[in-house]
Amino acid sequence: MRLKLLEGQIGLPGIGAVRRNATGLLPYAVVDEAEREIEVFSLFLGDLVLTDMSPLTVRSYGNDLLRWWRVLQLIGVPWDKADRLEVEVLVGWMRSAVNPQRRQNGTRLMNPRTGKRPLAEGYAPATINHALAVLASFYAFHARFGRGPVMNPVPESPGRRARLAHRSPMEETPALRRAPLRQKAALLAPRSIPDQLVDELIGALRSSRDRALVCLYLSSGARASELLGVHSDQVDWAGQRVWVISKGSRALEPVPASPESLQYLAAYFHEHGTPGPGELIWRALHGTPRPLNYHAARRILQRANAVLGTDWSLHDLRHTTIDRMVSDPKLTLPEVMAVTRHRRVSSLAPYLRPRIDEVFEKVQEHFAAPRPEPTLTPGYDADDFSVVFGG
């Protein structure tokens, strides 16, 4: 059983869930197959809430804990008896199992229009590392109260933790040896959309709402969930900006809105009605009136991708905005950070590298340019030169 699970030959049982709570301290709770809260998880998640973690972070941690609970249930090990061997089973399964969140289009080739490779079937290295960090925190929390195993089952690197403890957020992360079981994350350049393909993408959208949403993403640099949470009173038409709740700080902050995006937004309101005070501005156009959620917004791009033969994502729109601002010599990095709400300069480092497409265009221009005619160095006489070397 352990070997099959480690190699991804079998799936995890579909028992338990992460449920939203309407009342109480916890916004989300992990429940078992009988819909009962798993107490050890609720204690840990409750501590996160008291330390001012956002509800979305609690839900994310809950999903990692639920996955861990399902692994332990399948191999028959109590949570407080788990050790590194069980963690290795989890890591092996996540490396080899099919991630249900990724829907493949049947090809494993690079998209010729966007230059993007399709995602692998398994879980991303960053996702595995996040799951390990959650489990390490979970067991460290219970160890403070004398609960759980004597040693944290998730191996850590004390030297790495000590070196990162007092690092300034403005400094570059030093190169350190990874802790055991941590995955090596590839340093991929952010994929932004070239200007000519942006025009093509907007032209393939079906409605004023879709064009307003995509144009606002491209001008504001907001994250997907941030822009979907904008209310009607958070649109500053005269100031050409909208106010979003930042994912990290959860503070209400302004982001820029282009004139084009506001024109499409006005057309969308004219066609489908202006939202009332305090109402979300993005709504479904068909069926029961309801707010537009992340999956529906992603579906907007998927329909355009099917027409254009591309595979752009919502986060590519944010990459495009940041890439445009970083490339503008009139904007400084602190100004770009103010718009994108990055806390570290190192977060913008991937955008400072030259885009491979632009480099290739310059190389092709170099190949196509005529070779310069040879000329004599100033001071030499052409007649003397031809006498000595022949004309």
C-alpha cells in the first residue's frame, strides 16, 4: 500500500472536506467523513486566525491538512504517531499523482503562439514545499503543548532557518542548501503577452464585461481575486483608478485603471445595469444573478484561448502589466512596487531579465543587417594603402 501510494499508483480516498463556517472563530474547518470537525486541525487553524491570518490562508492550510489526513487514513497511522516515512509517502504521491486541478488539453508540446509549456500532471514543486511548510508548522504548534510526536516528522535545516531569520526583506535571498524532501523550484521567467497579441485577445472576447475585466487586469496589475472583489463604490471614475483589497495586507488600496478599461466598464453597466451601492461590479450575464467567481473569470480566457489557439491565464495579465511598467524608463522600481504592492525588490528580479522573444528579434535584425563596408583608419592615405597592398 505504501509503495503504491508513494509511486502514485493509487489515489487518495475522497473522505473529509474543508467546509466554510457561517459562525464561530474559524472561517473554514477540516471535517471527517461524518462531517465532524477534526479537533487537532481546528486548534491549529484557530491559532492562525488569532495571529491575523486571512480566511483564504486558513482555507489553503486546511486543504493541505486534509490531504495529509487522507494519507494517514489510507495507511492507518494516527496523526501523533507519524514520522518522516509517512511524510516521504506524501511527497512521493504528490510528485507522481495526477493533480485534479489541472485539465490537460491532450498535448505535451509547447504552445507555438505563447511559448508556454503545458503544466505537468503532478503537483508543482512550490505546492509540495508549501504542504511541507504547513505540516511542519502544524506539528511545531502541537509540540509546544506536549502533543504529537517527540520529533517533528517534517525534516528541516536548522542552518538555513538561522541564516534567513534576520534577513531584510529588501535583500536578495541567499543561495542555501534545501532542507530534506524540499523540491527544487525552477526559476521560470514570467510570461507576459506581447502588445499585438493583447489586441488580438481583447478582440476575441465576447462582451463589454469581458473586455472591461481583461483591460482592468492589464492596466491595474491586480491579482485575480483582488479585482473580482471590487464593489461599485470602489470605482473612482474621475481619478481613473479602482480600490482593491490587497491579498497580503488586506488593506484597501488604489490601483490604476486605463481610460479604455473604464470605457468598457461604462458600456457593461449601460448594457446590464449599474450595480447598487456596496454590490460587486462583476456579475454573471446568464442564469441566476450571482457574482462572478474565479472559475467563471478563468472561463472567459479559456473561451478566447480556444478561438486564438493560445493558453493565456489570468495571472499572465498581471505579468504583462508588471513587465510593461518595468520596461518603462520613466518609472522607478519603488514606483512599480507601489502599484504592484510587492514588498521585496527581489520579487521584481524575474521581470528585469531580458525577454527571450525580444532578444531573438534583435539577433534576427543583426543577421539581416548588411555588413558594414571596410574603411581606412583616419590618417591613412588610400593611394598609399593601395600601392602597398594592391588595389
